[in-house]
Amino acid sequence: MRIAIDAMGGDNAPDEIIAGAIESIDALGEEDEIILVGPQDVIESKLPRKRPSQIKIVDAPDIIGMDESPIESLRKKPKSSIGVLAKLAKHDRADAVISAGNTGACVAAFQMRMRNLPGVNRPGIAVVFPTFSGPVTICDVGANIACKPINLYQYAVMAKMYSENLLGVENARVGIMSIGEEEAKGNEIVKKARDLIRSDPNINFVGNIEGRDIFKGVCDVAICDGFVGNVILKLTEGLVEGLFKAIKHELLQEKLRLAMKFKPVMMRIYQKYDYNEYGGAPLLGVNGTSVICHGSSNARTIRNTIIKIKEYHRNHINEQIIEYLSKTSIRTADEQGS
């Protein structure tokens, strides 16, 4: 498998990205290949003198910053690492692409170059939330902030496939984010999407869910538009970070001996619920395998992403999505006025 990685994407690039690629070599087969995309001289200066033979370099001299306009930057910088990644996938020179760079630019480039899977209207980013009751997949968290009901239905299908086939969840329970559990709650888009999802007998739909339900074991998949999903994602990240800081502060106010006693417990909890363990978030619905990582990704994130991307590819999740959507008439609901 040929996995292309944006060596210049993210807050910790290129050092952590390249380190993660090197650390993943022991988990790859002899036929696998890592393609580092970015300024060749920069990448070569960061690699060991005797680099693994499975690591290749593709020169991409331009870099798209996190604060740059996605569409405009792709147009002005055709040789950016993100743009070149997408072209490698388009021309079948890479089987999968990974970037921790500008999310908007990644979504635009991957969708524009790789196109959508047959039957998919808009792709969605799926993030796995580690919870006490097991992993919960949320889709979308930023690819599409102006969803139609058909988009949310398709997110339910794609995230269900991802949860069941990659995370091992049996008959995944799907819920749709709303402002209350009651049937009357939610805007018109949520209500119409709820009807679409409910009309599919192959989806184990639990109805409306609220934000707190994500961590209560109510569902395995949570569906929402990219605006709501991104707010949930960033709020949760901040809450977890703040909670750990508060606990650490309170422990240190007690005897140092007590704080040191709790340190192994805190480390176990942190590792168990650390998003880095799950790697990046797949952009479900594009005609290829693409993963967008958190901007603060470190070497462990990249290594775990590479391992997960092989599982994704091996489980033929895209093929299953295509087959599922080809057999349901609900895919035409958007053309009927939704």
C-alpha cells in the first residue's frame, strides 16, 4: 500500500510528522511504501542518513498555512503539499493520503481531485470519541456546515459502516444531534433527516440525542452538520484538558506523596481517552482513502493513523458504502425536495 503524508501539515511539522512515519515502518509490510510530501530539502534534512527504503519523497515546495483561505490558497499554490497529495491520489500514485494541515484546504483538495463515491452527495469528517461506554463516531465535524437532510442520512450510513467495520461495534446505534430527545425538537433539516434515517430499516436508529448523550452510552454513532460537530469536538477537547489540569492542581494541593500515588492512575486514564490513540479522522465519502489529523498531531498520532488507514483499506469500507447506497432509494430524496 502506498501512503502519502503531508510532511508540512500541522503545528508540529515536519519533525513529528516525519518521526511518526519512521516509527510506523515496523507495522508495515515489505510491499508498503510511505511517501513524504513537502519541500524535498527540508524533508531530507530531517531524515536519518540511512533512511528506511520504504520511505520516498515527493517534492512540494509550497505550504498552505492554517489561517489561509482554502480555495484561494489551493489556486495560488498548485505545488502545495496538500495539493500535491490530492494529485497523487487522483493519478493513482498513492492509495491513501494523510494531512494534519489546513482542514478546509484538505477537504476542498481531496473532494475536488478525488471526487465523491458514487451515491454520495457531500463527504463528512468522522471523529472517534473514546468514552467510558466505548468509541462513539461523530460525523460531520467540519467538512460541511450547510447540510441538507440527504447529507445527514448519508453520514449515518457511512459512519455506521466505519463504526461496525473498523471499530468492531456490532449493529451500531445511530442518533442525530438535536436540542432535545422529543420528536418535536430540532430544526426542519434535523426533522427531515430524522425521517430519512428512520425510514431505512437497516439502520439501528435511536432518534434524537443531546450533547450529553455522547458520553452516556446512548449511541455508537452521532450525526450532525459540520458546524455543530466542530463545536462539540473543540468543546470536548477544552473540557478534557481543563478537567485534567484541575485534578492535577487539586492533587498537588495535597501531600506530594498522594499526588505521586495518583500519577499512574491519571496516566492510564489519559492514555485510554487520548484521541491520539485513534489517529486521524477519515473524510468519509471521497473516492479514495483520506485522513485528516488534528493540527497538534504528534509522532504517535501519525503512526496510529498509518496503522488505522491500512485497516480501513483492508476492510473495503468505501466499497461497502457504495454497495449500500446503490441499494437504497433514499439516495434520491434530495432530488425530491429535501
